[in-house]
Amino acid sequence: MSNTERTFIAVKPDGVHRGLVGKIIARFEERGFKLVALKQLTASKAHLEVHYQDLKDKPFFPSLIEYMSSGPIVAMVWQGLDVVKQGRVMLGATNPLASAPGTIRGDFAIQTGRNICHGSDAVDSANREIAHWFKQEEINDYASPFINSWVYE
Ligand code: GDP
Ligand code: MG
């Protein structure tokens, strides 16, 4: 846990189609986290099968891969203190009907199969996912004195 912890956040195809990219980015920016990588892409099924490898035996796996490869996603890396855990709190529960109002899924989604946003669930998986989605040179390691002084004590 440090100010340089990083997590992988992605706006899923439904979030992009519904015009929620800006709102999702704004929540992380306004919280005080630092955006260090961002790109829009349409992911291949093969790439998504690796990303979701832990779920390959689930009955919903084929439909999950279909959904996630159906259109563009916005892939991001956010940095800050405890950002992996806080990102999960900001997303809400996997099932939007169980997500508290005020969370991204709790405010913008209804069904698990259209829950608009991905967030890494642990520091280890975040590091694996960041390396899977971004080349080293796509991640921007820049100083942010304002955040350092005014978000952190
Ligand atoms: P997450 O970490 O909260 O995204 O949840 P998981 O890692 O358990 O699942 C990954 C993604 O698979 C979820 O965000 C959903 O898009 C999808 N998913 C998980 N469980 C179900 C399910 O029971 N039904 C359907 N249709 N999709 C699911
Ligand atoms: Mg997950």
C-alpha cells in the first residue's frame, strides 16, 4: 500500500455506448487518483480470454467474452494510495442490484452482464492486468506536485 499503487480500470463496451466514459473518469480524478495510462481499443476474444482466465469454467464465460469483445472499451491505469481496494469500492458489487447508490454500478447499471466497468480485485491481479493491457512505454510515470501536496498530507 503506497501512493504509487496502481490498478487497471476499464469502461466496458456498454459504458462506452452509453456515454459514461467521462463520468467514470471524473470520479477517479475528483477523488484525487492520478491517471497514468488511457486508450480506447476493441479487444480480441483471445486477449479477453487471458484477462478473464480465472473465470473460464463459469457458465457465463462465453457470453462475457462476446460482450467484452463486442465494441470498444476504454482501458486505464489509475495510481494512488490503496487505489486497488478503493477502485473496487467506487465500482460497487459485481451485481449492480447489490451495489450501493453512489457507486458507479449502483448509479449506472442494473444487470451483472452489463455492469459497465472493470476494476482489478487485488494488487497482484492489478499488476498482471496492467502488463496484459499496456506496454511499459504507454504508462506515464510523471510527477504531480499538486496531488502530492494537496491530496496527501
Ligand atoms: P468483477 O470483478 O466485479 O467484475 O466480477 P468477476 O470477476 O466475478 O466477473 C467478471 C465479470 O463477469 C463481471 O463484471 C460481469 O461482467 C461478468 N459476470 C460475473 N458473474 C456473472 C454472472 O453470474 N452472469 C453474467 N451474465 N455475467 C457475470
Ligand atoms: Mg473480477
